[in-house]
Amino acid sequence: MILSEELKNNSYPGRGIVIGKSKCGRFAVTAYFIMGRSENSRNRVFVEEGEGIRTEAFDPSKLTDPHLIIYAPVRVLGNKTIVTNGDQTDTIYNLMNQQLTFEQALRTREFEDDAPNYTPRISGIMKVEGGEYSYAMSILKSNNHNPDSCLRFTYSYKNPIAGEGHFIHTYMGDGNPLPSFKGEPKEVVIDEDIDTFTNTIWTSLNEDNKVSLFVRYINIEDGTYETRIVNKNQ
């Protein structure tokens, strides 16, 4: 699947995570984007924090509710990079630091408490060590907007193929309530070059709804990385 076409055909995928391997096979790749329909959601930027990033209000005077929109989407724990759409980043980081697994950490969480949408919590983790690379992705979602039932899915990818990645996002499109993501993470093509990949995603996102984008290419051999951050609010 061509990622640009998938994005252009969905005006509101919400928040999205892509993880995979570059075409050249040298880089572990991830991207995370956020979108917004309300002024509060659109009033955000990504900023670097340590080896990760966090969201912050572009105009603090316009911030009406930090709940669910201010968090650290990306944190690094040793040889692992954690990418999520909410404060479950911290849950994964803290519990994996106590020797729990990615899946065990997420069993302590559910979908977001934003009725009637009950937005899915999507998460990813990448492990790069000694020239080897693997990753996993997770989605926690309500059972067709029934908050009494949480559906949990984890997908693991060992020795990913060069040029291939997987894309998971929160919504199937716009609506009220917003329809949750369905199915397995979608297989997508990963560009060889970080700037090409960044530009492809950013230009394919709906102009009115896109807010911020993070992209990272990690060298599988030595763990060094390059990062790109694009914010609509400048």
C-alpha cells in the first residue's frame, strides 16, 4: 500500500503511527502524526525532550483542556524507542523499566475516556540492538463505542523486510462519533531517505486538520539516529 494514497483518501485518520525498515535496509523507521478538529487540538506543536518529544500548546493562552492532548508521544528506554498517541508512553516506559513486557504494560490501560468517541490508544515499540531490529504495535479500543468492553490487539514484527512498514491510526475517517480503526496495521512502503519520507507524509495529510509530524530514522548497526519535526504552527 502506498502511504500517501492512504492518507489522501482519509480526511481525518486522527493520530497515526508508522513503523518499518527503509528500502536500503539500513534504518529502523518510525513516524507519528497528530491532527485536530477543535481549536484546542490544533493549538499544539511537537518539541524535543531528551531523546524523545512532547506536545505543548503553541499559544498557552488558548489552551482550554490539557487532558489527552499534552503528553510525550516518544520516549527512549535503552535500545527501545516507544511511540504512542497518549500518556501510555509513560506507562510503557515505567513498567518496562520494571521488567514487564510491552503487552503487559498496556494491559493496565484502556481506550481514551473521551465519550462518545472512546478514541483508541495506539502504541508502538522498536528494538534495535547489535544489528538486529524488531518492532511491535498495539491498539486498545472500545467494542463499537461500548465503553464496557475493551478490545486489545498486539502485532509483532521480527526481522522486517527492507522497504516495508506498518501503519496504524485512530479513526477510519471523520464522523460523529468518530469511527475507530479496524483491522490489522496496514502494510506500507517506507522510503529510503528521511526527508523524502517526511515530505511524503506531511504533504499527504489533510491541510485543514494536520497539526504536527515526527519522523526518526535509526541506524540499525550503531543505534545513531536522525529526527525530523514538522509543525503547522510556526
